[in-house]
Amino acid sequence: MWNADDVARDSVRRQGDGLAGGVVAERVAEAAVRERETERALAGGAFSGCGSEPERLAAVWAAKHREWRRVSLLMEASGWDVYEPERDVQGSVWARERDERRQGVLSGHAAQLARRQNERDELRAELWLSAGSGRLIRAAAARAGLRPVEVLAQLAERVVVGENGGTVSVPPFSPSR
């Protein structure tokens, strides 16, 4: 859902809240060291056989280093004693964009779950009718300008189950488009 820059920006925004300039400078230095360490380990094959996570870790540390540096420069240019995420215009824009993307992903996921639930509730069946019943269904479909399967679907949608659950009936209806 989030790329390395998103992870770094969110992390720095949360962790940096209320930090003084000297502490932010320490975080810049720490991120630079971590970035170099992960790049060296990656280049040296220290992570071989670990999948794509080492590359992601290296990208996140590089992004954190950039973001801590950006925050440090912003504080210096603005004359802030402490970092306050609410005053960081660019950081706030990025945070809103992340939240919007997250909400979009969550909404899409919820819609997908709802579709899956509906699909589980659906019943797909191959139906073999006697010749007599088949002729009646085909005739009703022809009169309504429908396919026989559409008449059967309408028939199924109108099923009423008795109170005891043992009887099934369909009230009279006229198939329609």
C-alpha cells in the first residue's frame, strides 16, 4: 500500500513530533549510518536468499535519511526550536495523500470482500428438467422474450420457504424483462 517514501515520511512525522533541532540532527546521522549499512549488506550479499525484504529495508532507510534531512533543513530555515508536524506544510500534504490512498485501498478491499461474500451466496447449478417441465419453461420464456435460464432465475428469486422450513413454493407471477 505504501512505498518506502510513504513509510519514511509517516515514521518521521510521528517520531519527530516535538523533537528539538539537536535530536533531529542525531536522527539524520543515525539514518545516514543505517542507510550505508543496509546498502553495504545488500551489495555484499549478506541478505542473499531473503527475498525482496532487504531491498525494501534499504529503500526505507534511504527514504528516512532524506526525510530527516528535509525536516532538519525545514526547521533550520523556519527557525523552529522543535518539529511540529502540523506546521510542516509539505509533510501535511503528503500525510493527507497517504490517508486518501489508504482509504481508497481499504474501500476497494471492503468492496472486494463484499463481492466475494455475494459470490459465496450465489448458487450456480446445472439443471436437468423433464421434457414436460422444459417445454413449459421454454414456452414461458418465449412469451416473455427471455431465455429459459432467465425465467428459471426469476422463478428462484420468488421462492418462499414455509415457516417450518420444509415447504417451498412460488407464488404465481409473469416472467418479465
